[in-house]
Amino acid sequence: MLVRPKGGMKAVEFKTKSLHNPQDPLHLIWMRTRGLLASENTLTEEELHQVKSLLYALLERLGMKAEEVSWARSKLLRLFAIVTSSYDLREDERSCGLRILDELEGKTCF
């Protein structure tokens, strides 16, 4: 799910926001991995397996987010093309644009 920045949040703050939210699963995976890797001791086989599992889960989660962003981007590009095609939009163009907006609203936090 996409989350739009609220207020005047800077781009860097927005990009890293989820990693600093203690209730976000990405944050939990991130902190657990950091804790295991920061340990002075050699990782046990079980700890190494945990790190690999956590990183795999993080990769999967980011992959899903990337797919959502790609989908939203393609919809926004289509909407942009419709809106910039002419000053006098035909009824079918308006309907298509509204459908795209509905789809975006239904799957994102726009």
C-alpha cells in the first residue's frame, strides 16, 4: 500500500519512514537483522538461518511494494496521458480517467 507524505515531509524522510516505525513489520525485520549482525559473537547456524529468513522476508515484502508502485505508476501515466491529450476531453476519456482514479483510490492511500 502506498502512503503519501503528510505535511511538508522531505523526500528522504518519507523514503525511510517505514524503517523507523516500530509497528511496521519492515522495521521489526530490519532491527532483528541488525541485532544479529551487530553481535560480537560468531553467528550460530540457527542465527544465520534467522538472518537469511528475515532478509528473504524483507525482499519479498519490498517486491510486493515495488509491484504496487509499478502498478500505480502505470495508472498515473495513463491518467496523465488522458488529461494532457487535449483541453476538451471526450466523454469516454473522462470516464476512463475517473475509472483510473477509482482504481487508484481503491488500492492506495491517495
